[in-house]
Amino acid sequence: MADGKNLGMAANAVRSDDIMKPPTDARAEFVAAFAAALDERSFAKLALGKFRGDGETRKAVATLVAIKDKQQLKLVTSFPRKDETKMFAVEDGINFIKVLIGKQYMSATLFTSVRDVRLDYSRKGVPHLATGKPTLDSSAPVSHDRQKAYLVPPDRPYLKALDVADREGRIKPSMQGKYRQICRFIEIAADLISESAFRDDAPLTVVDIGSGKGYLTFAFYDYVTTTLRRTCQMTGIELRGDLVALCNGLARDLKFDGLTFVAEAASQASSVPADVVIALHACDTATDDAMAFGINTGARLILSAPCCQHEIAPQIRDANEGLKGLIKYPLLKQRQADLVTDAARALLLEASGYKVRLIEFVSTEHTSKNILISAVKSAGVDRFAARQQYRALQDAIGFSTHHLASQLKDAE
Ligand SMILES: C[S@@+](CC[C@H](N)C(=O)[O-])C[C@H]1O[C@@H](n2cnc3c(N)ncnc32)[C@H](O)[C@@H]1O
């Protein structure tokens, strides 16, 4: 329906100076970008055009849908008088679409939340690959919305209690951004919970550090108990006593019997070990304290969205005489420090036996702190290589201390 139009939009959005070279393996690069977008959860949709196969002219659009909690690729092929829909397991879908590109369809456009990627074949059959700014907001596509609405229905009582929704269960205009954040978080958490192979018959234990007003804490608890129908024991840890009192009151009113909040600092967390440790935008080194708590107590899943961290920037020095241009300007130096801080966190998690992914959490429109680091305990991680890479990063950038490293029981 919208694909022809969007293909046009994408063509305009793609910048000619962004042409990627060499073009010889452009199709493989395009397919790799498609697979990576699905893996990193930035995929919005893929559109196929310029049909040159046999039979009636057609175009096709692939989107991601959730069926019984399993993600599937849905491919809708539009003929002049009818649409045909095929559903695939994600990998099968990639393989099916791969074969069509360059044989039946001479153009393919990948829309992600990060960028658009377009593959076009010339009349002589030479493929050209180009990237451009994203023309679609990843939180907007219809099938994703449907999936999100399914995971976080807007009329859930806790959304009203937290003033995200009105009495009729409609999201308030001023809270649309918060609702999108909740949806995105639950979407990511849902996949990771199923990947983490928790025992179905045991209560899921969860600690949320720096829980604030509890938007994501209530959402997570509600998802586990209502959608997954699992027993959950969840503790929100928060410095501010007023927020703790507010959240405990709401949990009581909502009859969320397994959810409690305690007023304490992340570094002093007295909670019992948990299957899942969450820290979303917990300030400064509270993120490191939360990660250290998860690693030291053997959490199977750690989910954190880092906030500001002030420890690395003053330590960055031009160790290899090549960083001057990058650290001369305070703004760039801080950004560089943020990236280094998160890279070091990811490597330390890997070195502690976690499979780590960095995922775009919310659109950069809302906050520049939009990375979510997910860590799933896994036996198949090369811990030694990660430790080496951490040391190499220290050497290259010149920092000697990192709060997370200093909190780990099994460090070095
Ligand atoms: C930006 S809010 C995020 C709240 C919530 N996680 C969310 O994403 O909606 C950060 C919260 O972390 C709390 N906090 C900051 N440092 C903390 C620490 N060291 N220990 C516990 N809580 C902390 C703050 O009081 C604040 O409520």
C-alpha cells in the first residue's frame, strides 16, 4: 500500500555521497544489513520493487510480526487485483527474500530505525548500494505497533495509576514518549526472557536498580505476571524515599503482591540474588553498581540503559598520539568517554560470561542516552578474548580505573 510511495521517499532520502563501495558484492552487503537489522531489533520493513520476473507485475513488503510470542517475517506481495501473504520463521524469510533480489525484483529498500539502505540494479544488471537517513520511525510501523499494543495494552490499570493513561485507558498526549519507551523496553525484555531459558515453574526474581517512579518496573512486573502468567518476586531499589513510598502505595492498590520497593543506594543493594537485574538510566556509576550486583550474584539476564558517567573523561589522554582531534573539544571528549565507558562495560560483562548486545532503546529525538546493554549468561562466550580486548581498550585510551571493574569480585 504505502510501499510505492515510501520507495520514492527513500530514493529521495538516499544521499549520493553515501554510495558504498565496492558494488560487486552489494547484494550480499544488503542481505547482511537486513539480517543485522533484524538481529539488532532496528528493523522496520523491507520493500521490493522494480519487478522483472515472469507474470503479473507486483511489489512486496516484509514486516515483522509476533504470533504467539514468536517473531515471524510477513511478506505481502501486491498484484494489481489481489494481495498474497506468506509467513516465515525469520531466518527462512531472509533466505526466501534473498533469492528474489536481483532476479525478480531489481530494487530493494531496507527501512530501519537507524538508516535506510537501498539496493538498485541498473539496466545492465549492476547493483548499487546506498544508505540514507531513516525515513521511518521504528516505533511507527503498523505491525510493530500491533505487536507493542499486544505486549503493553494502553488500558492496563498501572498505566492509569501512573498517569500515563487517562481513565478511559487512552495514553495521554504528554505521555506518548514514555509509553513508547515502556513498549520498547517490554518488547526487548520479552525476547530476552524467552532466550534466557528460565525455569517455567519457578518464580522469576527481579531487581530494578534506580527504579525512580517505577514506570518500567510496573510494566515489567505486569508483563511477567499478566502476559506470561508467571509468579514474580520483584524489588525496586531507589535512593529517594518519597518515590519508594509512592511506588509501594501503588503496588498495594494494584494488588501487585510480589512487587516491593526499598530505599537504598545501588552500591549497598541488600536484595537477595535475582534472575534478572535491571538498571534503566540509573545515574552515573549506579549503572556499574547494578551490573556488578548482577554479575557478582549470578543473574542470568542483566538489562541496563546507561546514563551519564563521569569517571572516564578526565582519564582520557592521548596515549597513542592519535586522539588529539577527538579529545580537544570538550563535547566530543565527553561523547568519546561515554562510548568508551559503555564499550568497557560490555567487555567486562562478556569477560564475566555474558552474551552482550547493544540495542537502540529509544529514538535519539527523546534522549541521547539511548543505548540498552543486554547481557544473557551464556557458556559460549570467549571470556579470555573479552578480557584482552578490555585491556587493549585501556591501553589505547589511557584509562586506568573503571567503576564496574573495581566492583567485580572475580576481576583480574
Ligand atoms: C533517571 S531516573 C530513571 C528511573 C527509571 N529507571 C526509569 O527509567 O524510568 C534515575 C533514578 O535513579 C535513582 N538513583 C540515582 N542514583 C542511585 C543510586 N546510586 N542508587 C539507587 N538509586 C539511584 C534516582 O533517584 C532516580 O530516581
